[in-house]
Amino acid sequence: MEKQLKIKNAIASLVLVTGLVGAGITLHQIRQAEQVNHALRTGGEVSSEETYALQRKFAEAYFQGAAKNYKHAVQNYGQLLENLEKKGDVDPELRAKIFYNIGNNLFRSGLIRMVNSDGSLQDDAKYAYAQAVVAYEQALKQNPAQSEAKFNLSLLHAVIPANMQIGKREQTGMELSNLPIGLP
């Protein structure tokens, strides 16, 4: 009987120690997540670790878009896509979010360059709108259920004149080399 009691106490102690270790690890992870979230909200440095490189780049692109620096935001989102391709990451949800954000920044970029003095759309606006359409279509290709991309695409189609012609344009930083034209 005494031997059985010792075995039960040893098992209970082992369960208790395992629970305490697990609780400590979870608490540490929660503190790390809070620090990262705080840094992302305030625009500060996330971490020097490579672990958060994706989040850091995403946050950098987001804050550039929020500061109306659409060209650099689109470039950073494009770099995110390139990095995902290099790593072989084909997570359609993440790629859809990135394409959606690219579309948003291009759409906003077109809105600030809206019209010429004669009331016609500027070439930069036309080009930004056309690229935004491609980005939203790519987002929907990655995740057909993404309602935000569907809404923004329909809104964009309402803004674009039906007879809009996009003229030849020189290559600029706004063009994303990894955005295919049209859907396959």
C-alpha cells in the first residue's frame, strides 16, 4: 500500500511539474506576442530576430500606405511576395491578403491622381487603377471567398470609366514584376 502511494505521489508530482513548465512557456510566449503587437501598433522596431521578418516587412508596408507613401508600400508588399516565393511558401490566405493590400494602395494612389484639368483621368491614375484590378483579381484567385477584395474590385469598376484606354507607359517603381496581367 505504501509503495502504491509513493507511485501515485510521483505521478502527481510529475504532472504538476509538467503543468508548471507548460504554464511558464505559455506565459513567455504571451509576453513575446504582446511585445511584438505593441511594436507593430506603435511603428517601432519589432525584433532583430529573423523570426519576425515577415511581420516586420508587412508592418513596414502597412505604415507606408497609411502615411500615403503608396509607391513604397506597393514595393514592400511586392518584396513580401518575392520572399514568400523564395521560401516556397504558398499559403493562399497570406498571399491573398498581400495582393489585397497591393490593390488598396494602388487604388488609393489612383484616387489622389484623379483627373486632369479637362476632367479626364490622368495616365498615372489609369495605370494605378488597372494594376489595382489585377491585384484584386489575384487576391480573389488565391482566396475566392475574400469579400473585401470582391467589394473593392466592384467599387473600382464603378470608378473606372467604361471606355478607359491605358496608353503606353514607361517602367516605374509602381509596376510589380510579379503581378501577371490578367487571370489564366
